[in-house]
Amino acid sequence: MSRIIIKKLIVQGVLYKRTIHFNEKFTIISGEKTSGKSLILSLIDYCLGKSDKIDLKVQKELNARCDQVFLELKIDDDTLILNRALKKKHDNIGIYFCSFEDIEEYTPKTVKISEAMYFLMIKLNINEYKIIKHKKHSTKKELQIVSFRDIFRYVYTNQHALGTKDFLEKKTTFKSNKNPHAFKMMFNLVEADKDALKEELVNTQNKIEDANRVIAGLRSYLQDKDAEDFNALSVRLDKFKKNIEEQKQEKKTIIDNSKSNNNRENEMYIKLKKDLEEIANQIVEYQRQKRKLKISINSKELLVEEYKVEEEEIEATMEINYKLVLPDQNIECPLCNSTVSTHTHQEVHQSTNPEKVLHKVKKEITNKINLVTNLINNEMKAIEEIEVQIVRLSKKQAIFNEAIAEFAKETDVPFLSQVDSINSLINRLVKDSEIVKEGLRIHRKIDEKQKDITNLEATVTRLEGELAALQISDKDRKEIFNFLNAEYKGFMKRLKYDIDGETFIHPEQYIPYYNGASVYAHESGGLLECMQLSYLGAILNSKSEGFAPGHPGLLLLDSISKYVGTLKKNEQKEEGQGKNQQKKKAQKSEEDQAEINEKDKINDPEVYEEFYKILIELSANHQIILVENTPPEKFDEYIKYTFLNGKKGLIDGEKNEFIEED
């Protein structure tokens, strides 16, 4: 079964960078209110496709320092990064197929949120599920997709939902209507439609073919550039990096040893050198863009060739099967030997509907050819424009080189020629290394496509299996709910609730019940929180037993102490005091305590500690990330970070990794 493990969260700007690491089992992030604890879970949610933007008017420190966020994940044996901007292009998610340490050597696959969510479903080997619903204020119907975001409601519960009737976003009708379907997806209880499965199977197989075409184009490019050996390229790049570093060090030594008062370059010379460097950088950038466009054109040309072959095959099929013409014949009467003329010049249509389908397919292929051809033409025009710019800049570069050569003759700088020579060598090494890097990036792009093919082939295998067994057996369904109910009751009993009444997970509504009433019917915040945590824990344990293949296998929780009576850390050692005094202190321990009615709380620190024991047990097989103000001291070993108000929160200037790197 596939599962997600969150490795690290990185917030970054031009001058700031901080990485938050997570344990693979249990991680607690503690601290004061408004210090950025809950923001960490919100940023994880944002990277995983949350539609709402991060409110930077509220998160002022984040707004001042950062403009993008990265989330490094591990899904089975694959490491990948999801990257999302904070201030613009919020609908895009960049996907890197590497760890964050290697991100500079990879190019991202940038997609819309919906495509990224589909990608995660493929990685988890789950089908997106389509349901029929009525359009708002209309009698018409439409298809609605149940996606990764709907499953994620069973993973992340924020502080405003835990212990309330907005659990699983019940108050948002658009989302809550999809909860039963998301539950069925997680437990593979969806009774699939045969035609829909076949359509999905064909689409998946077509994607495999498209990926193979792209790989062929990329390999052809590598062959043309004599860059087919990945290891040889890696060795060359390492040598370039080493040589560049050596030259930089030598230049630094020369400059440090020079007498700055006597060997200071003229301002005009410095300006000429700077302008010349900018021109060289612009030429390198244009050449990089040109190479990228050529790769794209090669891939598209291969695609057009494939489409033309398909078009010819369709035309041949139509000619043979649907336009069979019988020639005119003269028939002789057997009685009187007279000739009878017949007219049979009529097209014999074997089947009208298939012919229409073929015409439609041919039209689609023709449109694809036209579309790709137009894209090729646009990219070729872009290459022509780039070549014009390169010629113009090269002429300008020649003029500047001549000017600087004349100027240097009159400039008395003893070490100038050495520095110039080293700079030239460094620039040449950088250019050569960029060419090698481009080859390595293409190799990695091929690896990414091959991984896509592996995932798609797994989807094909699963779809073929589902086609072979469309119906969910009553025996399997019963086994799932027997296990879920046993786990749910077990957790409720540990949290000091009587389970002799009607306490179960409803087999059709898929929500927890206690004493015959659902999680949306009870009033007590403490009881609701216990029901919700027991329910989520039961689902996680069911994944360990093989019953919930569609659950990502992790849990993110925010502020579980809200509806339980707890003791502050500095008060936990005073348990020998009178009960009335303990309760009085416990009521002051949480930031939201004043807003919660006494009847809604469970004034029992033992229940609060049992929450932690349950989460620790669940973390043996699943990742748990908990945000909490002041966890009990006995669980301090699981605290990864403690944030304070102001400058010691998530955005902490002293934790700026850019400063450390410098």
C-alpha cells in the first residue's frame, strides 16, 4: 500500500530560507499562540492543493521574508518536491522529482492544481471518482470529481474543526457531499462502472504511448549531442565544478595579495568590464533558451509524424470498410435469354455509427496535427528572434572587447592580466558546465517519464483487475466494518466512554456514532473530539491491516487540548494539591479556554494524556504531526520545535539558512 511521508517544509525568499524537518513517526511542534505553529500545517495543506491562498495580511512576517514554499515528500521509494508561490501564480504547482538538496540540477514539471492532485492519486494508485450532481440553481446535471483533496480531509483536521460540528468540513455543502464517496475510495468500496473503467484504461494506455514518444525524442537529442552516457556527464560536471572552484580561489588569492591603494582599477575600466560580463551572460541565456526550444521542436516533430501515421491508417480503414463499391453488371434472363440492366453503384455502408466515429477520430487527429504544427512554427519564430538578439549582442561584445583592450594598455594594474585571464577561463568553464548540466537534466527528464510510465502501468494493472471483479462482495464489506468498529470502540473505551450502547461507524453514512447519535448530532465538544480522534485512528489502523489502500497513511492535527482540561507544564508537578485548585489552574492553560463552555470540556488530564498514548501507538506505522501549545512533560522527547511570539517564531532571523551558508 502506498503512503505519504512528509520529510521537510521549506519557506524561502530572496534573502531568507528556513527548513522545518519532520520525524517519520511522531512530531510535535509546540509554542505560544501566533508564533507560526498552525501556519506550518496550513503551508503543508497549501502545497498539497488547498484552493485558498495563504492570508499574507495576517502572516506579516511570512509576507515580508518569503515568496514561495517547498514541501519534500516521500511516496513509497520516490522522493519528490511540491513547490508553490505565495504571492503570484497561486494556481500552479511545480513538481520536482528529487530531494531539495539536488533541486538546482532539476527542472520542475509545472501543472495546475487539479493536474497535481491527479498526479498524487496516480502515485497513490487510486482512481479519481466522478459523481453526478445537480447544477446550482438549475435542473441540469454535471459530473463532479472526487479527488485527493477530498481524501485529505481524513488526514488534516485544523483547530477550528476538531471537536466541532464542522468535522470533515461538514458546513461546506460542496465538500461534505463528497465525503461518503471519498470514504468509499479509501476503502475500495466503489462499485465501478464498466464503461468508465474501460475509458480510464484506454486513456492511461494512451498516456504511456505519449510518454514513450517524448522519451524517444529526448534520447534522439542526447544522441545528436553525444551525451548518452549519464555517468560520463556526471564525471565531467564534477571536474568543471572543481576547476571553477580552483580558479575562483586563485583569483581571490591574487586580489587579497595585491596592494589595493596602488592597484585600484579605474572606474571607467570597471564599468566596461561589468557591461561586457552582462553581455556575455545575456548571450549564454539566449543560447540556453535556443537549446530548450530545439528540444521542444524535435519532440513535437516526432509527435506530428506519429499523428500522420495514425491519420493514414484511419483513412485506409474508412476506404476498405465503409466505401465498398460494387461494379455495374448485366444479368441474363435464364428463360428468354434477354439482358437485364442493373444499377448497383451505391456505397454499401456496413455500419453508420462506426463510420461517424472514424470521421470524428480523423478530425481530432487533423486538429492535433494543426495544433502541434502551429506550436512548432511559433517556436521556430522564437528561435529566429533569439538568433537576431545573439548576433546583435555578439557585435556589441566585439566592440566592447576592442575598447577594453585599448583601455587596458593605459591602465597600470600589475595583476589585471592575471585576473582577466582567470575570469575568461572561469566563464568558459561555466559555459561548458551548463552544456553538461543541460544533458544531465534531459537524462533526468527521461527518468521522470519512465517513472510516470511505471506508475501508469501499475494503474493499467489495477484497472484490469477492477474490470475482472466489478462488484464488492458483502463478505469483504462486512470484514472492513467489523474491524473499523472494533478499533473505534476500543479507542472510545480508552477515552473513558461507555461503549455498551449503539457505538459504531455507520455502514452507509460512513461517520462515527455514539449512543445512537452521529458525530454531527452531539453537543459536547469534548465528546465530539474523542469521537473524531477515535474515528481517524480506526481508519489509520485499518490501513495497517490492508483495508484502506486509498488513505495516504498520515495524520495532521492542530490543538487537541482545546476541549480537555489540562495542566500547564509548570503546574504538572503540583498534582498533590487539592482538586479544586488544580481545576482552577487547568482552566487558564489554553488560549481558547475562555471561549469554551465548561460543559463542553472534559476536565480530566488523564484523557488528554491518553490522546498522546494513542497517537504514539498510531505513529508506529504512520506519520503523525501534532501542533500543540504545551504538551505534557512526559512527551517532550517528541517535540521537534518550540516557537515563541515575535522574532522567535517560524520566521526567525537567527534561523536564516542563507546567512549560515554565507
